[in-house]
Amino acid sequence: MWMILFMLLPVLGIVYISWHIWVLVPLSASWRFLLIGGLVVSFLMLFLNIGRAIDRLPMWMARLSYDIGSSSIFLLLYLAIIFLVLDLGRLVRLVPREWLYQNYYVTSTIAICLFVVFLLGNIHYYHKVRVPLSLTTEKPLSKDLKLVLASDLHLGYHNPRKELKRWVEMINAEQPDLVLIAGDIIDMSIRPLLEEDMAEEMRRIEAPAYACLGNHEYYSSEPAAQQFFKDAGIRLLRDSAAVVGDLCLIGRDDRTNAQRAEVSQLVQKADMQRYTILLDHQPYHLEAAEQAGIDFQFSGHTHYGQVWPISWITNLFYECAFGEHRRGQTRYYVSSGLGIWGGKYRIGTQSEYVVATLTAAGK
């Protein structure tokens, strides 16, 4: 029942938006057909992207299809919000009926507002926010450590090698001791990473890099993702732990794998006498890290909704959907992501990487 409703909702939304465009836009019938048809085709491209059919297209066409199809979701979302507000305004008699029918001024206002919002959202996406984070520990620490933490790179058709190159340069400029990536390095397909040899670009990261799997590594083919990590010089921690100097790093498999280990099982094979960092892509059941005695958990996945008002929805689904959090002696950071899935828009959220400094308590 819920699945049927979930599938019907986008269809009903497109019908609702199409009807409003038909009665609102002061153009001839043929132009309105073209406008509505363009929106519908753009939305249908999304299913081409979700399916693997996109991999059979020429690279330039695949990139175009990805950008148009994934951007259509956000356009339709904002059109639905605008028309719902206008309809509610009409119900309470704040919006005159003539505003919704063949109205040049309302049509122009909506078009200009959407253009400005999406233009600024695109510019904001490319601005990567450096988030400083201070961590302290009572456990032995021979020197202060600088860690660059990132998640959700989503390398693929929309985030090509030239964008990755800029990110690698930002990471190297920090001169970190370690780089930790909390999953979703790959987007929906491994193809563009292989064709552009992004593994070669990743090998330019000057510090040792460790990562866990995300759900998109499974979508793109988990065996191929593992090989990419190996080729890229990234140490994959999959339900495993590694001692790196004074740190103990634990990487948990993504919850896509229903057979993954529990945090309580992972700490049994970890050196908990050292400062322990857990990489777990999806920030569900945060209490597990606290109960297991983890010092710090780094997660991603949520993107903090990518655009407002989806960020409000993520706040309902997660104990912490974004930013710093604490449970007892365990600290957490849930990142909104360095990259993004789908259309390159950040509206009310940010693209970020975290620069954490770990020092001895009382220093």
C-alpha cells in the first residue's frame, strides 16, 4: 500500500503542476503543451538515470540526461510548493482568482524567482565550506593530529574528474595526518570514474586515506567499488578495524548489507585503549556507538536534505541529521557532504568538509 502511494505521489504532483501551468501561463495551447511536455520528459529522464540505461549512452548525453533528470525533481518540488501556497491563499481569500488564470505578471514572477533561487543554489553548491572541529581525549596521544573528514563525494556523471581535482587540492592544502571518508565516494555508476581514471586523481591525496562503504557503493556495484578503492589507494574498512598511530579506526559496512556486524561486535576486535573513531555512513541508532565506548563517530548520507524544506524532513527522521552531536562521552559529526546526489543545488544547506584537530585533554 505504501509503495503504491509512493509511486503515485510523483504522478499526482506532475498532474497538479501541469494543470496549474496550463491555466496560468498566458501562451498559446501549443506552447503550453511544449512547456508541460518538457517538464514530463525531464522527469522521465530521472528513471533513465536510476536504471542502468544511462550507461549505454554516449558520455556527453549521459551527463546531460543526469543533470536534466535529477534537476527536474527540485524544480517540480518548488513548483508544487508555489502552487500549493497560491491555492491555500485563494481558499482563505488572500489571493485573487485572476492571479491563477492567464496571468502574465504571476507567471513572470514565478519564473524569475525560480531562476534566481536555482542560480544561487548552484553557486552555493560549488562553495565548499571548511568546518573546523576540535576534539580532545584523555587517552594517550603523542602529538596533536589533524584529520580531514569528508563524506558523500558522489563522483560520477555530474561530479567529474576536474571537480575531484579541486577537492584533492583543498584536502592537500590542509596538510592532514589522515583523511577519513564516510562512504558514497561513488554516485550511481562506476563508468565515469573508470573512463576518466579518477583513481589516479585520488592517489594524489598526500595523507593516508581510509573509508567505509555507503549505500551508493552498493548501487554502483559493490565489487567494482572495492576495486576502485584499491586502485585509488584508499584503505577500505568494511566491518574491520585498523590501528593508525595513536588512533583506532573502525569502518562499518553500510546498512544496505543486512548482515553487517553490530558496533558491539566491531569493538571486540578493536584496540579501545586508543582514541577510537567509527566511520558509519548512515547515522541511524547513534546510541550503539555510545554503548560500545566509541570516542567519535563520523557519518554522512543525509545531505541535510540538499535543499530546503527537505532539511526539515531529515530532522524528523534522524536523531542528528546534520552537524555536531553528543551522547554521553561519545561525540558525533554528521556531514551534509562534500559532493551531492543529483542536481547541483544547495538551498538552505551547504557542501562541506571537516577539519578536525585532536589534542590531549588539558593541553
